[in-house]
Amino acid sequence: MLKGFKEFLLRGNVVDLAVAVVLGTAFVAIVTAFSEGVINPLLAMFGGTNPIGLGFQLIADKPATFVAIGPIITAGLNFLIIATLLYFVLVVPATRAKARWGNADDALTEIDLLHQIRDLLAEDRANGPGGGRHES
């Protein structure tokens, strides 16, 4: 039962799914809070006196034409932080676990073992004395 559970956990698709859904969502919340509390105020310093934030105005006197650069930079930094955390917290340990306990796909199946035994027996019969017949 535990062997099957271990094989289930070490399958690549299960680990990828856990990375993408469960922990990815948790990291997004943490990184978003970090971005809003630290990165956005730092980017606002570069926005100068513009109350809208970091960016530029396409047409003066029309706030709808403001191109905001700050949110794009923040989203890029969020992505890099999340990808880095997921890689070092989940992917690296899962890869090490697969290397340590072996990959279930590399193991021979019962059918493969039976084929090898059959081939060895056939080879032994062909090379044995009297055409493979052993006399008592």
C-alpha cells in the first residue's frame, strides 16, 4: 500500500499538478502581498510627481490614455518570484526524490522478466548437451 502511494506521489504529472494548482495559488497570495507592500512603493518613486503612477500619458488632459508601466513590471517580478519559489521548493526536492528512490518507469515489469526467463531457457536448451535434453 505504501509502495503504491510512493509511486503515485513520485509520478511527474502529479507533482506538476500540485505545483500548478495548490502551492501555486498559495505563492500567488504571498507574492501579491509582497508586491503591493514593497515593489509598488519602490516603483512609485520612479513615477515622479504623477499621482497615477509609473508610466506616460499619450494625450494630455485625457487620463484614459495613460500607459501604466508599473503594473507590467510588478506582474513580471511576481512571475519571476513565483517561478523561483516553485522551482526550489517543489521541483528540486521532487527531482532528488526520484533520483534517490528511482523512477517506477525504469523498473522491469513482470512480463519483461518472464520474457527474459523464456529467452534464457531457450538459449540453455539450444546450448545444452544432446540438443538441450539432459540425460539422467
